[in-house]
Amino acid sequence: MNKAVFILIAFLAVIFVTGCSKKSHPETTVAAPAKPVKKATVKTAVPKVITVNDKVAKRSVDGRYYYDLEGHRYWRNNRDGKYYLFNKSMFDNPDFKSPGN
């Protein structure tokens, strides 16, 4: 019985030692594939005033002309015909009201 227990412990020790050897683990120094380099996108400045032909501009429900450019809305000034980037002061300015009102 002593001999069988000794052989079992020795067998388990050999399996434990060989199971944890470096040869049984995958190599960790494998180089990962290089990721492509992303180029920085250049953001252009948003102009405050643009000139647009009224044929390409859209008309709102209340009759005012507007033009959307790259996610920004421009409203037509009735005095000079240019389109200005939206701001809160346009509500009180009569130049940006619809021609009928």
C-alpha cells in the first residue's frame, strides 16, 4: 500500500511539473498584426455668412428661406440677401422675418 501511494504521488508530481513547463504554453512574444494608422480629419471652420442662390435654398412653413450646410442651418437676411448662421438674435431682428409678416 505504501508503495502504491508513493508511486501515485510521484506520478502526480511529474504531471504537475511537466504540465506547468514553458514548453507546454503558447509563445507570448508573437507580434500582433499592425493596426492601420488613422489620419486625423481636418475640421473646417464654420462660416458665419454664406451666399446661396435662392433656387437651392428651402422654404420654411412661415415663408422664410433657409439652407442647411454640414449640419448647420443658415437663414436668409431679407435686407442683403445673404444667409447667416442661426443665432437667437434672429427672432427679434425684422430682417430675418418672412416677407409677408
